[in-house]
Amino acid sequence: MSLSPLVIGVAGGTGSGKTTVAGEIVRRVGAERIVSVHQDRYYRDLSHLDPDRRALHNFDHPDAIEETLLVEHLGFLTNGRPAPLPVYDFANHVRSDTLETVEPKPVVLLEGILILAVAAVRELIDVKLFVDTDADIRLIRRLNRALADRGRTVQSVMDQWCETVRPMHLEFVEPSKRYADLIIPEGGFNTVALDLVISRIEQVLDGSLEG
């Protein structure tokens, strides 16, 4: 394995298609060569708040992420050490007592809405991708996901979108795409952009193996 793993960052707004892009990268590069880390694992533990206040927490602000722990774990992986990733309980908005230890691999794939907005995290990413999708499509995807997977109501999703998701996207997520090396319109359906990304990853991996 390379002494310096390649860190790929996949950013973009909620519902933009980040997970589809990340999944396609894993599929084409090979899961045996990639360790995936999701920003959402690093939401701060809210067990000190009552359930009603937890539900109203702003999860789209950079302060919601424990960036020092994320940076520490990225440091472990890029230095060839296993990382004990936290597990977040999204139903109760608390951090689980369980840890998931992952082993270092030639590629670290980091995904999340705020990874390019937080300087300490951004500086550790070698290839910065931003998945750019229209707001109306992102809202529909978020709404469908919340109704199907999390038992939310339409009104609660719309309230959260207007109160925190949209304002935070405009303040932090959208401006962060200026740091991207490549902006990917249409997410996982943009085969040209994905071909470029995969080609770059393969070039780096082949070079590290030859060296």
C-alpha cells in the first residue's frame, strides 16, 4: 500500500447525488482499495439536550460537525493506521457507544455536505469534487428520503428546509464549491466527469504502485 493514500472528497448539497457519485467511484476503483468515511458520522452528540431540542438542532452548520475528531481520524488513515470511526444514531441524534474500526487503504473517500466548507478538513483532501444539482431536485429527493426512511411529515421536512437547510446551503455549502477541483453537474449520471475522476485515481494508484 502507498505510504500516502489519496484522499478524495465528494461534497455538495443535500440530495445532490453525492452518495451515487461515491458509490460509482467505489464500484469502478474497487472496494478493496477504498475506505469510505462519511461526514455524518461526526455529528456532535446531543444527549445533553431533551428530544425536542435535538430535533430542532441545526445539522447543516459547520459547528454541528466535530471537525477535530474527523481530522484526527483522517490523519490515522493517511498515516497507515486504523481509525475507530464513530457511529451516529440519527433517530435519537446521539452518538452510539459503538465504534467501527476501519483499516487504511490506498484511497480514502470522504463524503459530506460541509467537507469543503471546513478549512481543516479541506486541507487534507487531495482531489476535491462538488456535485452540483438544482435546488428543486435536491428538495424532492430529500423529501422522498425523509418520508420513506425516517418517518417524517411533509410539513416538518419543509419547515427544516426553510429554516436551516436552505440558508446554510447558501451560506456555507454553495460557496465551498469554489474550492473544488472538479464540479460535477447531474451527479452520478455525468459519465464524462466520472471517467475523468476514475482516470485520475487510477493514474495516482498506478504511479504509487510503480514507485
